[in-house]
Amino acid sequence: MKRDFLEGLGLDKETVDKIMAENGADLEREKAKTAQAKTDLAAAQAQLGQRDKDLEALRGTAGDAEAVRKQLEELQASTPRRRSSTRPSWQSGTMPTPSPGPSPARG
């Protein structure tokens, strides 16, 4: 609002000053609201950016988790074979043959 406009309406100086003061206060309140909204927007954008980074990291680990799961399944599938091939002879039912040597004398 311009002072000239109000004076052109025939308002006295005191009335124009009061109107201008009130208008100034209104403008300052709106500027404060705008500044707060900009701050809130910046914070929301920062949070959104962080969420995007977190999602990308999570997507990356999802592939890793799948690879680890496959590796675990492969290891579990091959584990029984390993165990059977590394069993001690006493578990397999075969006994080691004694080595030939002198017999102890019984007396």
C-alpha cells in the first residue's frame, strides 16, 4: 500500500500513519510466515534426500543379501558331502588294520 493512495482518498496524515503502521505489521507477520515455510521446506527436502540415499543403500544390500543367501544354500547343500568324506574311520564302520610287529610276550 502506498501513502500517496491514502492521501489521495482525502485521509489526514495521522490516519494515514496508523493505516501504514498496521499494514507494515501485517507485512512483517507474513514475511515471518514465509521465512518459516522456507525453513520447513528446506528441512523436508533434506529429509527426503536422506531417505532417497537410505533407499538406494537398502536396494544395494538387497542384492547382497540375495547373493549371501545363495552362497549359504550352496554351502549347506555341500556340507553333508564334506562331512561324509571327512568322517573318521571308526564312524564309517571300517577299522584300521594293525601294523605287523612283534607280539608282546604273555607271561
